[in-house]
Amino acid sequence: MPALPAQLEGFLLIFFRVGALVIAAPWLGSRSIPAQLKIGLAAVISLVLFPVVDVRGLTFPTGLMPWVVAVGGEVLLGITLGLLVRFFFAAVSMAGGLMGLEVGLAMPSLFNPELEEQSSVLQMMADLLTLLVFLSVNAHHLLLRGLAHSFQVVPLLGWNFAGPSVESMVRLSGDLWQIALRVGAPLVAAQFLAKVILALLARAAPQMNVFMVGFPLQIGIGLLMLALMLPLLTSILEELFGHMGMQMAGMLQVLRR
């Protein structure tokens, strides 16, 4: 591989880390976003970060395979940070799917550009609500600050993908179920009580068609609970995104060499 100026080599490594984060981040990484826009956004962010990233004293790889390893490490680090943010979105999306299943609105589906598949109406609503709260509390600024901070904690070519980093990602992915149940618990509990009431009515009045009464009752209770839960959902999302910075800082400490 021909020798490149040290400044250009440093910029390329910054660009690969930033580009990997853009691809792995929620919504930005969707196929509905043109690739040219992703590349342009990654290039602009890299140009902004380049003056504050210290590339002096770095020993850059000289061969093709060492360069592939170096680029692969920066890409994996960017993907790790992007997936960490995506986990928060995935947890709320999972809660929306669970609520749609309980209410009885799992069959009507729309195309979800975030998941790139058909999603239920409530799941799509949960994804959009998460994005709106993410932008309203300036969590995207927190993400950019975390990206800039990553070059201080884990400098270029200073990453270490050892066992603790894998364990941290597995533990964080396991928390998805806890977050999803926390978000959807009130509605699921209300639907459970509605099913208990319908079961008692079926025993008390066997001639009554419980199925005909149950479907509109479940949907009505579900929509009412959803309307009452919106302020609670917003506060839970704000709390989750408030913890995102600590999660990123903890992950960076694990990834540093």
C-alpha cells in the first residue's frame, strides 16, 4: 500500500469510525436514507472532529493487512457505539409490539423504515414517539458529544475488543426485555384485568357472546390506557436517554486499551 500523509491517514481512520456509527445509529442507518447522505454526513462530522483529534505520535500501519485490521477496529468501535443507542430504540419498539399484541392491533401493519419491515400500528407509533423524544431532549447532541469523547478515551488505534466489551453488550441487550416490560406494563396489566372480567362474565352469563363484546372492549381499554400513558412514556424515555451518556462512557472505558 503506498504511503499516505499522516494527516490523511488520521482523517481516514476518523472517517471510518464516524461512518460506522452513522450506519449503525437508529434511523440514520435505515436504507430509506440515501447512501450519499450518510457518506456526506460522516465526512462533515469527521472534518469537524479532525482538528480536535490528536494524531501526532501515532504509528500508522504500513502494509495492506495491518491497514485492514486498523480500519476494521475503528469500524467495530463505531458500530458498537451506534448499536448501544439503537438498543434504547429497540426496547421501546419491542414494548410497542407487545402492546399492539395485547390490544388486538397487531394485524394492521405499516412499513417501518427503522426496522425495514412491516410493523404494527402501535409499534410504529412507539418508534416515532421515541424519535421525537430523542430529538426534543437533545439526545442527538449527547450522541455527538459521546462520539467526540470517544477519541479522547479510546484514541485512534487504541481500541481493545476483549471479553469485558462483549459481556457489556450482551448484558445491555438483555436489559431490552426489562425496559420493554417497564414501558408496556401498565397497558398489559389493564388488558389482563379486562380478560379476567370477561372470563367472569362468561361464567356468569354463558349465553352472552364474550368474543363479540371482548374485542371492542379490549381495543377501547387499550386506547384509553395508551392516552393516559403518553406522559409516563415520555418521562421514561427522557430518563432512558439521560442514562445513554453514562452507558456510552462505561462502554468506552471497557473498549480502551
